[in-house]
Amino acid sequence: MKLDRRTVLRLLAPSILFPALPLPSRAAAPSDALFVVIEGIDPTTRADRLRAFLVPFLDAGIPFGLAPHLSAWSDPASADVLRRTLAEAPERVEPILSLPGVHMLPAYFQRREASDAIARMGDVPAGGPATAMSAPVTIATDAPGFANFDALRCLGIRNVLELAAGQSVASQGCAGLTVCLRGATRLVLADRGDPAPWLESVFAGPGWVQLALSLSGVERLPLPDVRLRAQRIVDAIGRELAEGRRFVALPREHARWFGADQLRLVALRIERGTQASPGALAALEAELRTLGIDVTETVPAGAGGAGGDDDAGCRTLVNAGQGAPGPADMGPGGDFHCMIVPAGSDRATTDLAADADLLLVPGAAPAFDGRGPVIRGETPVSEAAGLLAEGASMRDAVLAIAPADYATAPARRATLDALQGFRLDPGTRLVDVPTFFRTTTSPDPVFGLLRDARRHRPGEGDPEALSAEELLADARQAWSYFERFSVAATGLCVDTADVQEDGVWLHREMTMWDLGSLIAAVMAAHELGLIPERDFVTRSELLVRALPVTRVGELRLPCEVISSDTGAPLSEDFNACDTGRLLSVLRMLDAYPPTRGIAGRKIAGWDLSAVVKDGHVHSVVKGRLADRFRSHCAHYTARAFRARGIDAASPYEVPDMAPGPDRDMRLLLALAGLGPLGAEPLLLEALEMGLSEPANLLADVLFAAQSREHESSGRLVCLSEAPINREPWFTYQGLNVTSVENRWAVNAASADARFNTPAFRHETMLVNSKAAYLWVAARPSAYATLLARHVRARARIDGMGFSPGVFAASGEGMKGYSDVNTNGIILEAIAYILRGRRPPALR
């Protein structure tokens, strides 16, 4: 929104004009704004110097913003001066939250940093009692260009001062929920003995001025010099105002000038109570409807049964000893969960409230403390007048209407009179609580996934769970692929088989990933009683003999691809990811009693340590090392290398952070650029090593997202990598963590533009067969069973095991098309399930 002179003057509050110096009688109304921000205040700023600088501004009545460095609040003397100044003149002095560098943070961490800063500035714990300092509406930062600060609106931030040096001041929206004032002229007080000439040159040209007055280094100046320089600045500003060219405004007023594009939001909630008759509540609600005022009703959590009253918009928590609610009581149906936490609630109750989106706490400062919900204070409607005062008139707020506020006709009239002030304020919009939350809280798709995962509760019991007999039947079905397509001479296997009426196509090459799946299948077949021990040992000996030890550059390594028929190398490259899978399975084979130690000598012949540089496991492509750290398989590979005594790093591991939502978010944000998150190799960890902490979180996130998609749309979603029976023959399918619009990704193993279209993705998205069984293994639940039953009904192929998946669009499997990985991993998953969902014993 572009602000013209008429708009500014119409919206300009009279109190922000310089009061001590009247305009000349014939002067036109001032058209250019001047914003004064005092910064550069830190623990080295002596309290007497700070006070000496501020007093001339206070005496002259010049409005200014105070933007001390957060560290200044830790110095008792300076903090006392700051708090006293803000308390003495709230209509003239605005607290500004200093957040340098916040523009470089993701939305979640913008909120976390701002929340911590608000708590520190107000000297209260996160979500503690609000003070004048703990409810700022303006931040100051150093963003050099456009940045999005909408994430901060949920904490009450409406206005952003970008204090990077600029020749002119630009006023515009920062995305949709906040407004930005960009460009500042900075004066370092300690560097100018007489700042007046410099200020006069700044004021010489037309246009708005954002004046940043820095007290950095002021401790070096004698106290009289500080007073003198401050007075000269005040005098220079006074002359400018007296000549009618400018007016001085508090920074927060900038947001008000955007009119209907930047309204203050005030939410209303009304508490049902036993003391007031239903008629009294109905009477108030009828009058509110007549006035066009929306309101949200609240009831005690658990009222009305296990799920509470579905008509209530929010719930009020009770203490744990008084029938505290369970997960089903957390809020009404839908995506929004709101809880009211009475003052003095115990810790157990407060922890339970972490499942909410919005936590309303009487008198609390805005906060986002990392447990999950946005915390906002609420004000009794009987105290609403304070929110119309000059110092608070810009703040978003929540008003609480208690039963006593509508129990009698006089009480209802007093409540309606209190609300009338907000209705008449052109800068305020009255809304219900869900609208308040959705309007002030910008979407964060990554945090949304984490919240869904934390809330996801698959439920107890699964009456349709696959029986042991059904699982064994499926294992025999999967083993039929290996019975048909194994090569007796080498023990190896056809990688992919396409058997149609008009011909048969067999892909007779194996990657090291394929070889790992084949070995896992043979082990599972023996464990499940599908082959005798002699057959198992014979097959294992052949497979170990087939393990390649080839020259890849100067190193001895397993080459990327070998022939299924002869075991001969078909590549001069080395694939780190595929070898990680092979190492993981060989570790199980070496620990399995009938084949204990069978592969150790072969593995010892590989120069695996040489491909790890700076902790990253590298592939070798055309004789050159290629870093494969930025991929989902890097974590699985790192664990496999570590099991061999080779230290390797993982992109999933966030160092130096305590467990909790912050660390979880660091992990999820680290997935950007790694490709879609699918069931593999994620859940292979569960089968072979046990899930690590980060993999366990990602499994929760992926499974919850798939389950939620099914609940909301009816679609079955079960994604992983898989071959397909059409060009480009292979796709990587999974969750796009950072996007809502393209949440489910299908990435083709080809750069051809034909395979990067919505139509292609729609036609080739699969309910992945092996992923369905992996979920039954790792996350047993009704949804996992639904996936497996869908696959076993549509993806079976007589004498060929299972096809890679069922096309989601058509509901059909791939007729006559099967592969080694699908069937090998299904066998491995079934063995894990029937073993009691435990990885094999590993020495």
C-alpha cells in the first residue's frame, strides 16, 4: 500500500505531533515523517550517560523508540533506566525489540528468537505476565533488502524497522501481516562533537527520515558532553518541526497508517458458566449477532463427554488432579486447537496444553516457547479500556467475557459498552478466536508437519491386523520371485522382470543395493522356514563369492554394478549409498549363526576408509570422489560405516542441541534439498539396526502426514522409491517437507521435461508395495494394515512375487512386472514382524 500525504494526515494521531513548538500560523500541515530510534545501548553503556541522553528528548516531548541490544537488559542499572523511561512516558517512548539477523532465520526460528527476546526484554519467563516492555509491536533489524517477517505477527509484532543504511526511506508491507520501514540515517553520538550541522544536512532534502541515534561508545564521553550533544540534536529537530516541514511519529504509528490493510485484531471469547442461566448467555449472543460481532465460546476440557462439546471453540484446562483432559479433549474437531490455561495451573496441565495451537493465559506476554503452541495473554472485558489507551492501541489482543459479565442486564450492557469502543476504532477489527489465530499466524509447513506428528495417535488395537498365517503366505509369494529368477551358477538374481504375453524382458544387472536386498531375502527365507539350512548356506556362500573387489581408480572397492549371470563388474564407479545398504545386510549375515563371519574377509579387502573425507562418505564417479552427504541415504550409510569402525557424518544429526522441538525443527529444515522423504532407506534402519532418534522422528513425521492425508481426502498415500513399468523406469516418491502445494513428490530418474509434469506425477504415484510392509513392521496400526491389504489384493503376480506398487490414480498394480528390491524387502519386513519386531542379534 502506498501512503499519500492525505492518508497520513487523516490517520495521524494528534499526540504524536511535536507539542512544544507550534506550527507557524501560515504553514501548511507537515507532510514528511521523522522517526527517531535510539540504539547502540548495551552493557557498556553507563546508566548515567543513558539517562543524560534521554532527558532532553523527554523534556521536549519528542517521541522516540528505544531499541537497546538485548544484552542491555542484563545490566541492572541500564535496565532500570530503560524500564523507568518506558513506564514514565508510554505515549512518547516506544519499546522496540532489537533482533539483528532475524531475517536470515526460517519462520519457526524467527518466532523462537523473538519470543526469547520479548521474555528477556520484559524480564519475565516465556508466557509470563505482560509488562509495557514485554508487548512490543515493533522490531528493529538489519535486513539489507526485502525479507518476510509475517512469522512474528503471532507475537504481536506489526511493524519492522530495517535500519540498514539507505539514502531514502521506503514504507511498504513485509509480505502480508507486517509492514516495513526500510532505510535509515545513522548518527553515532560519540563520533560527532556537534551533531547539529550533520542533522541539518539530513533534513535539507524532502522525504521521510528514519533517524537512528547510536549510543555506541558513549561511555567514553564526559557526562556534560552527552547532555550537550543530546540537546543539540533536540534543538535541530525542534527547528525542523517549527518550520512546518516535518512531524515526529513513534515507529509503531507507521503500521496504523496502512489503514484497513493493517488492522489491529481483537478476539473475543465467552466462557459458558454454571452461574449464569442459558437465557443470559443467549441474550448476550443475540445482541452480539445484531452488532455483527463474532465470538468464540469456551467450556471446561472434557465437558460433554470424551471429546468435549463440539460446538465450543476453545477449552479451559483444569488441574491434573481435577479430571484433567486426555488427548481427545484437546479441542474441537478440525485443524485448530485452542486451550485456556487458568493462572496457577500445575505443570502437568501446562505440559498437556502443549498439544494446542493457541494457549490463552490471563495477562501473559506473547510467547512461542518451543513446546508447540503460540501463547497469548487475554484481558478481562471489564479491563478493556486499557487496550484503547495510546500505549496499547496498536496491540493485538484477546478479550475474555466471563459469566459475571453477562449474568444480568446491567452486566451485559457494560460488556457491550466496552466492546463499542473497539467497534468505533477504525484501526481495530473484532474477530473470533480461530480467525484471530489464523489471521495472525502465518503458515509454516515444516512446523505443521512436526505438530501433526506429535498429535498423531494411531489408536490402540488393530482388529484387521495381518495374521501370522497371512504374513507367511505373503512371504511365500515374495519368495516366488527368487525361485523363478535366481541364477544358479552365481546365486545372483535378475534385477527386474517384465513378463508379458508378447515377450519377456529381464534386466540382468545388479547394483550393490540390489545385492543387499537379495542377501536379506535369502536370510529371511531361511528364518521363515521357506528354505532349509543347507540351501541357505549354499546360497550365502555363492553370494559372498560374488561380492566384487575391483579397482575403482586407485582403490579396491565393490563396483557399482555387476552382471547377474556371471558376477563380472559392469562399472568402474563406486556408489556410496548402495554400498551402505550392502554393508548393513552383510553385518546381519556375518552375525547370523549358520553364516557367522562369512563375509568378513571380503569386506576387509575394500578400501572403505579412503572414501570418507571430512566425515562425508563419497562415491567415485569416473575416477573422482563425489560427495553424497546431501541425500537421505547418507544417514543410513553413515550408520553402516560406523558399524565397521569407520567414523562418518550424517545430515540427520543436529549437533549441540538439547532434545526438543528446536532440534526437531533443525532436522526437518535440514531435509531441504535432500529430495522427497520416503520409506526407504528410513525404515530399513528399523529392520536392521533399530531406528536412531532422528530416523524415528522422520518416520513419525512421514507416517503422520500419510495418515492425515488419508483422513482428510480418502487417498491412500504410501511412498518410497520404486521402478515403474514405463519410461523413465524409476522414480523417487515421498514427502516434500518444505511445501504444502506440492506435498507429495514424484521425482523421475531423468531430466526429461516429459517426466516433470503434474500429469506424469498423477499417473505414476504409487501405493508402494514394500513400503506398505515396512510400515506394518515399523508403525503397526490400522492405517498400515490398510496399506498392506490394499497391496496384497492388487499387487500379487502369480509366480513373480509382488509388483513394485499399485498406481494411486487407477488402483491397478503393474501386471507382470516385478523386481528384486520389492520382494526382498517385503521378506525382510515379514521376518522382522514375526521375530517380534526386533532387529536381528548383532555382535
